Amino acid sequence: MPKTEVVRVAIVEDHEALRTSLARLIGRAPGFCCVAACPDAETALRELPTAAPHVVLMDLQLPGMSGAECIARLHECLPSAEVLVLTVYDD
């Protein structure tokens, strides 16, 4: 990715306040833009291929499909996207 390109970030987080805060923070950071903020894995799998993020911030504990399973499926359609895991778990 060229240094002048904006980093496209997507968020997958079921906690609405955290998801909104992260989207706002990323949207205000120079050189970054939030291209999607999804409340669950199923929405992420529908929206992220079109949004084409460079980076996905992924919660592991989501309603329905887990974040871990979502990551595996996203790698099939977005193989170059980097994933950063958000979790409260130590392991």
C-alpha cells in the first residue's frame, strides 16, 4: 500500500457504544477512514467484501457466528485484509 493511501478500516463489534466510538475515532484519525461498522459476523460477511477494508477490527465474542469463524470466512474473500482481534479474554 503506498504511503499516501488512506487506510480503510472495518469494525465488527456487537457492543453498539464501542462500535460507534471506534468508528468515530478512526474516522477522525489522519490517514484512516472507517468503511464499515458491523454489529455481527453475518453482516460483516455481507458488507466487507464490497467495502474492501485494509484492516478489520474483529470482536471474537459475537452473537451468532463467532469472530474466529468470521475471520476464516473473510480470509477467503479478502485475503489481503489484516485482522486485529478485540477481546477481553487472556487466551
